[in-house]
Amino acid sequence: MSSTLLRRGGRRTQCPSGGHTPASVTAPLSQQLRDLEDEVETKDFVRSKSGVRLTEPGRTFLKEARSILAQSQRAVQLGQAASRGDGPKIAPRLPGRRI
């Protein structure tokens, strides 16, 4: 099972996998979730004693966020490939002329 990455203080932090989160991570994570809800002005999570689950707005936000992250990762990969000379070749075209 892969571990989860959290953003802490502008850097990624790896959390252990296995179904539970250490107490040292739970409080900052909980605050980050509240901050996210405040920022997007929606209730994205339902909290209970047994854990946290996504609301419908939360599922919508998560789906879009994952899509944006995938696109940004692809942009990085394409940029890196282009810097190595592995990128797609683009031929300039003038309007009305064929090359």
C-alpha cells in the first residue's frame, strides 16, 4: 500500500500507511482540512468519532484537484523531456503557406 503525501509548511511530508495516522500528524492535518473548507467556502468533510468522510462538494473538489495535479505533473514531464531534446518537434507555419 502506498503512503500518503501531506503538504506541511510548503513541503511534502510522507505519512505512514496502514490505516491510521500518528497523533503528531492528525492535529496539523485537521487544521489544514478546516483551512481548505474556509478557503473554498464549502463543507467538504463530515467529521465523526470514527473519522472523516467527504461530502458531495468535497468529492467534486477532490476530482477536479486530482485532474489539475495530473495535468501539472504532465506539464513538468513534457518540459523536462523538451529540455533533454526528447520533446515533440514543432514546425512553425505561416498563415496561408504550407511547408
